[in-house]
Amino acid sequence: MGALPVFRWRLAPDGYATRRQLRARGLRPGAQPVAAQLKRPRRRRGPLVAYLYRIDLARPVRPMTPGRWRAHAAMMRARRLCPQCRTDAGYCIPRSLGMCVPCAESGPQRAAYPLRLSSCEES
């Protein structure tokens, strides 16, 4: 198997596109493998790499079915539900807090998992 062709940034020939460019055209890569790479050199780190796919082999984006919409709505609803007060926060709960902002700001809460004492605190 040969190596992928590598093009410099902004110098890819016509007929190739990144995933985002395909999506903007209403396409998806489908089952095709990566056809080429774009490399953008950087001064202090390794180069930025973008993978290119052939436009002629791309397939149309699959439409959202009613079942997929329901599943997506259920997933987003679960991300908005505060485990502390059991209400819909109206936004996605930050994973760093683990609860809605008013519950986090209301003061110290009992931890779901008790903290383990270090060896110097046990005695």
C-alpha cells in the first residue's frame, strides 16, 4: 500500500475536500478511506494535518428520522437535568460542577462519594 499524497496548506487540487467542506455541501465521506493530507507547517510544534476525501466518492448526508430526533432530544434532556434538585436547568450542566449552577453556588453539598481521609487525618 502506498503512502498518501501530501499537499501544502491551501494548495490541494480540485476534487478533494475535508470533512467540514463535505458537510457544507451536504455530503459525508461514506466508507472511503482518506485520500490525501494537507500539512501546514508551524514554528515550534509539529505541522497541522487535515485529511482530504474525494468528492466524487462522497455520499449524501443521511436525513434525520423521527426516531433519531427523539433519541437526540432525550440525550439533551438528560444533559440538562440537575441530579441535585431534579429540575431542567435550561442549559447543559457543566461536567466540572456535576449539578446546576444555583445548586453549586448554594454552599457545600454532601458528596455523592465520601472523601477518603489521608493517613495523617485518620489519627
